[in-house]
Amino acid sequence: MKKIWVWSITAALAGFLFGFDTVVISGADKKLQMLWGSSDVFHGTVVMAMALWGTVVGALFGGLPANRLGRKKTLIWIGVLYSVSALGSAFSNDPITFATFRFIGGLGVGASTIAAPAYISEIAPAKDRGKLVGLYQFNIVFGILVAFLSNYLLSGIGENAWRWMLGVEAVPAVIYTIFVFGVPRSPRWLLTKQRHEEAKQVLQLINPGQDVAKLMSEINMENENKSSGEGIFMKKYRFPLILAFCIAFFNQASGINAFLYYAPRILEESGLGESTALLSSIGIGVTNLLFTLLGIFLIDRFGRKQLMYLGSFGYIVSLSLVSCAFFFHWEGMAVAIFLFLFIAAHAIGQGTVIWVFISEIFPNHLRGSGQSFGSSVHWILAAIIPSMIPVLFTAIGAGTVFAFFAFMMVLQLLFVAFIMPETKGRSLEELSKSLSKPKSDHDN
């Protein structure tokens, strides 16, 4: 079990780089616009948003290398993308070059949301799969917190502080890349490629003392329940496809990424001073980390649905209170407290569950494609919704925006109650069998 933890933590470090890369740009935001004299539109859509669009592309197509090259090789290439992006961004002298290297980093982010959870779910025992895949989310929020702190510590070192902020990511990126060479290939991926002897060796490493032949037989039986040229959009996989879409859709319909990107602005609009708003941003990072840890501790005890219930109720209460605070002009600190509650609800619910759940609901031979679909829905919305926030705040007001997010979380609660299955403690093969229709029931 110790080996599985080490391999899972190694793969999950891709999440640390994801979190760091996503947030680190916030420290260079104003400096880069002033340095290059960019217009608001160009700065927002090219300089700042290019990494997000790279993430969308990485999520859309990351399933291809995950399926063809394997999870391990894809994780190695993700480390290379992060390293190149960090160094290239730090040494850029014009906005187009900078945006290009940020796009490369975005490709790594998008692909990591497919390869890392898929890899961990395929080496983890069923009883511990939730917490082990949850390490990926923990590393995301840890990376976010470290990026906030790193930016704060480097902000006073002079004109080129922004270069150091972005370039320092190369250090963990190179270390991560080296570490990934030491993990084994996914045994379930090996079996989808008919590499039985290699899969057997890995399974013996993962499950010493267990009946490896029986486990291989179960995995092979699941792999045989497929037709040539299968894809996730076939009728037999409609239910897992709906599940992946819904959990990814509601994740972003909560407003979480919009809030993370614009936390200081939202807090300033509520009446807090600039310095207090920035300090509160670090507090948000700490809250996110602590409640993600709690979610990881509980996910294999309570199950995925129970955490989603907790998160949904927390979302509804906190977002409704934030909306009321803007409508009724409550003081700024009240908004900060409600938003801390919102972050806690997200971290213990959707934040902990999303990547675990999507990695569990597709069969082995389509897991990369299924992860890619769920991740793409997540990232396309993560690109669209935050970009609309400044306009919506001006046009309809922050109170109405947060009221809409609260309503969407009522719909999420209904999804959890009536559609979402519990996946806790069930093998990937058992889940595949129960969530996919048999061959005779689908259209070719």
C-alpha cells in the first residue's frame, strides 16, 4: 500500500502544477498590461486568457495520448509542457510570445485533468480510490495557495519580479517530470493493449499476496464487453456520459472559477479595502486547502453522494447570503465570511468529488476519452463564465449573478438526489458493468 501512495502522490503532483500555473498569472496581471501597453480587450483575451484556451484544447485532445501512449508517458509529457511554459513565459519580451508559452502550459493543465485521475484510479484499490484520486484535487488547491504566497514573497524584488513569479514554476515542474519516470504503467491500460505479462508484473507490485490471476480475469472480462471502434457517444454509454456532463457543468455553474479569478475584485466591490481583499484571498486559499483535506478524509467513509449533498446545501446557503449581502448592502466583512463558507462547501463537495467521480464511471478502454469529455465540459465553461463576470457585474449587478449561481446549485441538489449513483467501494469493472447497457441494448 505504501508504494501505491507514493505513485499516487507522484501522479497527483500534476495537480500542484495545475493549481500553481492557473493562479500565478494573477501576480503579473497589472504589471504586464502596463509593460506592454495592451488594451483591456487584448490583455484580457490574449495575455491573460490564453492559458485557459490551452487548457480547453488540452482537455479536448488529452484523451488521445492517454489512450494511445498510456497514462505514464502522458504524465511525463505534461511535466515537459509545464517546464517549457514556465521558462518560456519568464523570458518572454512581447505579449504574443508570452501568450504562446502560457498556451503551452494550458495544454499541460488540460491533459493533467485526464491522465492523472485516470492513472491513480487504475492503480488504486476500490476501498481507497476516493482518497487517492482526491490527492490530485488536494494538490490543485495546495498549488493555488503556494502560488498566492510565492507571488506575495516575490512581489517586492524589483522590475522583473513577474519573471521570477512565472519562472519559479520550472523547479517543481522538472522535479515532477523526473519523479514520474519512476512510476509503473497503469495495469488496466496495459491490458487494453493486450500486454498481459507487463500488466501481471504491475498488478503483483500493487497487490502482493492477492489473487492477481482472478483480478486480471475480471479486468479482461470488462475489456471484452466492447465492440471494435467503440466510442463514448454510443448509446450503451449514454448514462456515464450524462453523469460526466452534469458533474462538470454544475461544478462551474456554482461560479467557483469566476470567484477564484476575481476574488479581490469581488471583495473590493463588497466594500473591503484593497489590502484587506488581497489578505482575504490568501485566507480563501487556506480554507480551500483545509476543507479539501477534510473531503479527502471523508470521501471513502461517507461516499461521493454524501459529500455532494453537503456541498450542495453549503453552496445554496452561502451563495444566497452573498446575493442578499449585495442586494441589501451589508458590510464588506459579511460578504467575506459568506464567501469563505462558499469555498468550504466547494472544497468538501464538488472540489473533492469531481475528478474522482469522472475517473470511475467509464470502462477501462474508454476512460481516457470519458475523462476528456468531462474535463472539456469543465474547462470550456471555466473559460466562458469568468470572462462574463465583469460585464455581468456591470449590467445586472453582483447580487443577481450570485442569485443565479445559487439557483443552479438547487438544480445540482436535484441531480445528486435523483440521478447520481454512489461509486464508493465498488471496483472499476463492477461500475462499468452497472452503468453501461449490455451490447444487445445499444445501437451500433
